[in-house]
Amino acid sequence: VTMLLQRQPQLKHIKHFISGDGVIDIIERQGYTVVILDYEIPGTDTVGLLREIKRICPKCPVMVLSAHGRPEFVEAVRLAGASGYTMKTELPSIILQNLMRVIAGESVFMDGQT
């Protein structure tokens, strides 16, 4: 996904983390147009991290990518403030389309709910 995003001229300052460590500090210091979270960040409570991101940056949209389409995961991130939830197994063009919709202010959830 990172490589797909880096090829998009309208997306700049892409930062990739392999854990939740340091994410909040970077967002507080630099701010971002959008945050993309993997639902299974090693050693991280993703829903807790999402809540913290929304606390420090309430207007920043957050899209969650996941390999799991379990309804309880989708609902948990929706309630925590995510703007979208997309499966990693989607075509890259669909992931990018959903991301651009989230950046535009839409809610995009794989279960069809907004």
C-alpha cells in the first residue's frame, strides 16, 4: 500500500510505521491530511490508538485497512472515530479510491454503511 500511495502525486509526506510507537508524537508535531491504520499493528491496541489520534487531531480522517472483515472489527473502529474501513484484499485501485473518498470527507466502510 505504501508504494501505491507514493506513486500518487497528490499525496505527499507519506510516513510508514511498523508499530504504534511514535505515531501520536509525529501526528501532534507534523499533522497529516489522513492517517491509514492497519488493524493489526504489532503490539498495538489499534482501537485505542485510533481514539488517541482522534483526540489529538479530531478533524483528521482515519482509514483502517484490515485482512479481516469481521463486523465487530468494523463497528469498533467506526465507534472509535474512523472514517473508513477497507479490506487489504481489495484491488489497489479500490483502496486508493476509498482513501480519496475519506480525504474528501466521506465515510467509507466495507460493509456498505456510511
